[in-house]
Amino acid sequence: MAIVGRNYKIDSLRIAASFAVVMLHTAAGYLVKLHSSDSMAWWVANFFDASCRWSVPVFILISGSLLLRSEEPIFTFFRKRFFRICIPLIFWSVLYLCIRVFIFKNIKINDIPVVLMAGAPYVHLWYLYMLIGLYLVFPILRKFVKSVNKAFGVCFVVFLSLLSVANLFLDWIPDFFLVKFVPFLCYFLGGYFLGDVQLSVKGLRLAFLLVVLIFLTALSAGWAIHFYGIKGLWVAYDYLSPLVIIVSFLIFSLPVQEFPSFPTDVSLSESSFGIYLIHPLFLIPLGFMFSISNALYLFVLIPVMSFFVFFASWKVVVLVRRFPFGRGVFGG
């Protein structure tokens, strides 16, 4: 039964983005191990990785769409965000740092302060650290969007997107986590100004366009790593690369009718943040168990493993959130 007032497009976008994050990290694990673009297996992992690069940008777009439209008092906003972001950030930072220090041994205890200041205790937790800076400037951003018309806002988002792309090629990476949000303002403000945009391109034409753009992303990644090495790969794959920005905005602007509701929508949507936080705990052992370089096997393994990790993460989140402690570490 549908819930009155429930935005099923947002629910479906959250679910799709959380699954895409899982598949992205599943594919990336094999992409890094394979190193070279000379093998077909690398191209298989590359395709799955490239097809999911829109995941985190869509999360930011959703946040901008919902938060910048809210009318809640600033004190209430910060109180809610503290319990939703800060408590999970502390818990998961400690857990994943322990994994890196004592299991992977890729950092030392002395490195922890630097890692935390950079907001990078683990590969996916940068997102939480970025949100802290974004939330601190939220009052200013909400006043800004209320004071300008939509046409100006859309133009401003395009301008910010171009600046973010330029910044990507200039190779400025914020070392302090509180300013990590700056390049991602195009997504947060874009969520507000593009939140009610309805694309005129629909159905098979839109699907074809997205497939073409994803293939171009994969090809650009292969070209970049061939000529510029691993640094070139991450530029092509960055959440602020031109193709990723376009795909992210297109997916966020999909027509409402493209998002049918399902009985599990609400549960999955409300668990999306928890899935994001916990899924690496399943990927770590599975990555050791299935070290495959055969292209055909990898073509089957990556989606199958992604579905398993996504489903297992969802069930654990639902189970643990029944307890007060669980609600705290998974963000309410």
C-alpha cells in the first residue's frame, strides 16, 4: 500500500544509488587488482565501475532537493544532522581505521590524525566528512536558493559544474575535510534547482542516451589509464568528470513514471544510508575469496556479488536498527 505523501521517485533513487555504490566498489576492487587495460577482464570491471559512477552524486542531489526545500529551524536542522551524521561517522571511522591498521596494515597508528583531517579513514567515508562541511554552510545556501529565480539558479549550477571540472584537471584536492564539499556544490544546489525538472526525452531514447554516455565513460577510463596511468584513470572516473556529471543529472531528472513503487521501497530506502556504511564489511572477505581474472567469470561474478552484498547489508541494517544502538550507528 502506498504511503500518502511519500516521494517514491526519491525512494527509488536512493535504492538505485545505494546498489550502484555497492557494485562500484565491487568492480573497483577487481579493477585495482588487474592494473592493466590490456586484459579483457579489466574492461569488464571497468564497464561495471563506469556504469555506477553516478551513485554518490545522486545521493548529494537528493540531499539538496530535500534539505534546501525544508522550512525547519536551523537549530532543529543541526540537531537532527548531528545524530544522523556525527555518531555514525565516529563509530564507522574507528571501526574501519582498526581494519586498516590491524588487518590491511596500510597505515600506522601515527598516520591516523592526518587521515582523519583529510576525511579519509576508509574509501567510502569521505562522503560523511564532506557532508559536515556542506551542512555547516547550509543556512547560507538555503537563503541563497530562496533569493534567486530558477533560471539564474540553473545557470549558476552549470557554472559551478564547469568550475568543478576545471578544478579536477587543475588537480586541486582539499586536504582538510571541512572544505571537501566545495567542488560538490553543483550537485547540492542542482538538487534544488533541478528537482522538479521533467525530461522531454523518455523511454528507450533516454535509456540509449545513458548507455552511450556510460560506454563513453568506460572508454575514456581505458584511454586515460593507457596514456596517463592510474592518475588518468581516477580523473576519468572522478565524480566531477564531465561525463559523470551529465549522467548524474540525467538520472536524477528521470521522469516520475520511470520509478514504479514496490512493497519493499520504504524499507530499502530507509536502509540506504546504513547499506552505504556497512557494505565494505562484506566486500572485504569476498574480495579475498574470489580473486578472478577471467573476463567471463568476472562478468557474472561482479553483479552476483553486488546483489548478495546489497541484500545482506540491507538485512543486517534492518535487524540492527531494531535496537537503540543500531539506530545510532546507522544514522537513525
